[in-house]
Amino acid sequence: MLFNSFPYMLLFLPAVVLLCILMRKLAGPKAAQFLVLVASVFFYAWWKPANLPYLAASILANWVIARWMSGAAQPLRKRILITGLILNIGYLCVFKYVNFLLASFSVFGLAKLRIPDLDFPLGISFFTLTQIMYQVDCYEGLLPALGLFDHATFVSFFPYVISGPIARAKRMAHQFPQFGGEPGSRSASIARGLYLFTLGLFKKVVFADAFASIATAGFSATTHLSALEAWVFSIAYTLQIYFDFSGYSDMAIGSALMLGIEVPRNFDAPLRSKSIIEFWQRWHITLSQFITTYLYTPIVKSFRKATLFKASIATMVAMAIAGLWHGPSWNYVLFGVMHGAGLVSNQYWRKKKMPKLPAFASWLLTFVLVDVAFIFFRSRTIGAGGHMALSLVNLSHAFGTVTLSSVRGSFSGRFGVAIAIGIVLAFYGKASDLLAKEFEPKLWNSFAVAAMILACWLSMTFNTTQEFVYFKF
């Protein structure tokens, strides 16, 4: 069930919010939590019921491991943690990476050792990372092992189970008594949640889908692109994935808010960043925190003495793994390595106290790296990505518009207005979650919300509903 679908918006979400409030009033917070758990299972199974046993098995196994670890002393406690991490990583690898790795090392004859291709269970990358963090946090004593009821609710919570934000149990579990909303703040929480959900929906169906119409044409082109076309198509994809994923995150956070739950923010206007370090502090914030806490820091600590060079190695390894997390393709690894190289350059620049660049130059260099890296993220192969990346500097054919003319209609009418407004909002104005925090139901902003809902409704009625980009991860 897509967030940007009529069944979710008109039936599922309103019914869950209303029934959750009713259950809380009639039978208390635990009853409201039980309703949310049932709704989350239904939501997850809606897309493909066959995926549900995979989620259930992961939840049950991690619950058992965490409970076992909570009652163990060292060194058994550490061995249980290592077992849990291996099982989680192995679970993810079976579905996503085994055949990819065997094929990648075919020079050693491993390509013949294939397992049957398996469909990725929906959201496996996200709910696996969620439980890896949970295992480590339990080991470090940051929270006690949860009961099965709380653990299942935490992992399967429908706003984030499929595509994040990636939540930590220590931030979520203590909020479960708030399902259905506290009586004194329920109305304000629902109003804020609805406003943020509407902003996210608007980002997706108005902005992201408009940029997608251009990006898809460019990345599907079989002709040689001019430099102008390559820049237009690559920037269109950068803006598409930004509005698509930040829109999804807003809708997820908004859905949770309507139930009385605060989910961590995931975006903070990242395309305005003036360094790659700043970009990763603003882009997919919960993944960035996972990379820093659970990949980069343990790698650095594995060295006897931390140095700038060793920190750089840790950065490159962590970002390569983060790239591969997106899917079984060397394109994603290259995407991670490119960002790793940018982060290392930033680290060296700061540590060596090099001259500070003007703000615009810093922003431009950052944006170009982000844009070029997204070319490989979007392309089907490294070769195709390299072809488009080289087209960016195709000085012998700089201003051709043959391919661009095929999407000329996207720059006029409704899409043209959406594209123009989207470009402005990507680089100026407050982030949507900050707008939601400041939101107060008044006449003028109620009209604004109604106008956005109408625009979304018209777009969804007259255009095919598109999946979110991160659904395939």
C-alpha cells in the first residue's frame, strides 16, 4: 500500500488513527498499541503477503537473541552479539548479495555456485538495520531487551517499516504508551501530522513526479547527449530523488505524528550544503547516523592508534558498504566510494587548515559531486553512468537539444510550474519538518493545506501513481 495512494490516505490511515484513539479511551494504551501492531502487519502484508513470514522470522529471531544476551555475562554476551550480527547480515545477504558476489568473482569460478534468485522481502534493508542497531544498543546497555509485544511493534511500525526513517528502539519504545495521543495534545499532534503528511505528498506527486518525467527520458536515451542535456537530465534526477525520498519521510513522520509518536527526522534541506560532510548531516540523516555509529566508529576503534590516514580508510570502507546496502550493484558501491572520497577530501581540508573557499564555490563543488554521484546511482550499469558523466563535459557537442526536445512538454503547463517552484524550494525556505513544528491551525494555512490537497488529488487522478524510489531497496 503506497503512501501516495487513495486506499492509504482515505481508508487505512484515517481508520487506524480514529480506532487507535477509540481503543485508547476504551481500553488503555496497550490496546491502542495492539491495534497499531495489527494495522502494521496488515499494511506490510498488503503489498505481498508472502513477505510477511520473512519479517516475522526476523522479528522473532532478534527478540530471542536480545533476551538471551540480556541475561548473559561476558564473554558469552559478546559472542551472542556477534552471532546476532552475523545472522542479520547473513539474512540480508541471502536475499540481496550472494549471487551478486558470486558473479562478481566469476574469475575464480564462483559464478557456477548460484542459489535460486529470491525476491527481496519488502523493506528488508531497513528492518534489518533497525534490528542490528537494536542488538548493539542492548549489548552496550543503552536499553533493556524489549518484550516480544514491544519488539514486534517497534520493528513493524507501518510508517517506517518499508523505507525508513531508520529508528532506534531507545527512541521509540518509551513512546508506545502515547499511541492514540495524549488527550491534551492530541489535536495539535494530528494537525501537525496532517500538515507534514500533506507537504510530503505534495513533494512526491507534484515535484518528484514532474522531475521524474524529465530524468526518465534522459537516462533512457539511446542517443549521445549534449553537455546541456546531460546537466539537465542529471539535475532533474537529483531533484527527483530528493523530493521523492524527503516526501516519503515527511509522510512517514506525519503518519506517526497522527498516532502520537515522534519519528526521527530524515532530511534538512541537503541540497543547500556547502560540503559533503554537511550534506551527509542533512541527507538521509538516520542512515548517516547508522554509518557513523555502527560502521565508521567501530572501524576506527579497530586500529590501535587513530590517525587521519586511518580515519580516511574507515570512511572509504564505511561509505562503500553504505553504497552496497542500497542494492547488489557495483553502481551503488561506486556511488558510496565517490561520497567517501568527498568526505575524505573534506577531512583533509579541515585538518590541514586549508584556506576556506567562498560560500558559493563550496556549495557548487558539493552540488556537482552529489549530482555526478547520483548519475551512477540512477544508471543501470557503470558504463552507462560513465557515458552520461562524460557527456557533462562534452564540449564538442555542448548545446544540442535533440533528446531534450522529446520532453519539451514537461517544461510547460502544470509540470513546468511544478519544476520552477520545486527548484526554488529545494534551495530556499524552511525545511518541511520545521514548518510542521511551527504549524498552527489558522484560516490562511488551512486554505493552503486544502489547496495542496486539491493539487495532489488532481495530479493523482490524471496521472499514474508512481512508486517511491527507495521502495526497491
